[in-house]
Amino acid sequence: MNKKWLNVLASEIETRHGKEVSDRIFGDIDAVENSQESISVWFKNFTSGMDRLNDKDFLISMMESNCPCGGNWTKEGEIIKDFFDNSKTYEEFAGMFDKWQHSMWKGAEDILELRGNVLYLIKRPMNNKDSGKCGMGCHCELARKTDNYISDIFCYCCTVGHTGRPFRHAFGKDIIIRFVDSIVVGGKACTMAVHLPALYK
């Protein structure tokens, strides 16, 4: 459980909504034990507290921009842009990207679906032994321990934030990247969609 990251989120909510609201949502982060049961109880309070704020656009932006997962997004973005610039069709680009990700993440690569100029990235469910009832298969170390389904707010961290970041480096911050579905909201898989720019050939 990345408590340093959670304290960053708590600080952002405190700045916007005040300390009382932040404390109500996050509680005592340091008191949460590293067990499935303790994290699941805390996570339910955290996510339902964000829902009650009724400030979804801000919360989505906060989750997307504060993803704690590592990665060389600049380099990956350059690779993606190079594939795109050297492709004559979206199908060709998707094929190049798919081959590259298979060589990089063997067994953990996303499943790709191309529909027109929209590239859907579907995360393969993980085989998690320490999962809650509703988090089984989720890639997120925190969310996979949940026993309760949640809204989609939290999932912008992993989908649009982490997985989408190389595409922002490749195509610019205004590229449309959408959260589509996730395991912890009750879906079968975690899915995001990247609206690829026009191919100028």
C-alpha cells in the first residue's frame, strides 16, 4: 500500500475541499494494516467518500495525473510515435504496437482491438492470490484487495493515467483517451480507448 501516494491525493483534496473533508475520506492512512481485510475496509470508505464529493471532473483529473506506477513514458511515447509515423494504415500501426508490447511485457501485454481510428487496450486479468471478492484480476495492488464494487473514478489512475501516458507523450496532451470499463466497477476486464490522430499519408 503506497501511503506516500495516498498522502499526495489527500493533500490535493484538502487544498480543494478542506482538511475536514480530506480527513473524512482518507481517515488515518498510517493505521491501515497491510492485509486484504484492512485495506478493503479502508478502500471502501476512500472510494465512497470521493463519490460523495460530487466533484468527479476534479477527482478524475487528480487520479489520472498522480499515477504512482513507474515507467519510461517519454521513451515509450517516442516509440509509439515512430510506429505511427511509419504506418500507412491504422491496422499497420496497431500491428507494430502489438508486436512491440509482446516483446516488452510477455504475458502481461494488453489485448488490442482496433475500431476505425480508436484503439482499445484491454488488460489481461492477473492471477492474484491476495484478492478481494470484487478485485480479483485487477492489476492495481490497492484496488485488487477490494470486496466491494466502486465507481470508475479510481480507475482513471491505471487506465488513462498509467497506460495512457505514453500516448500523451506520442501525440500531445489533447489526444482523447477514455476509460471504458474495469474489473472493480463490475466489468469483465479493464479497458481504455485511445482515439488516434489522423494518418497523413
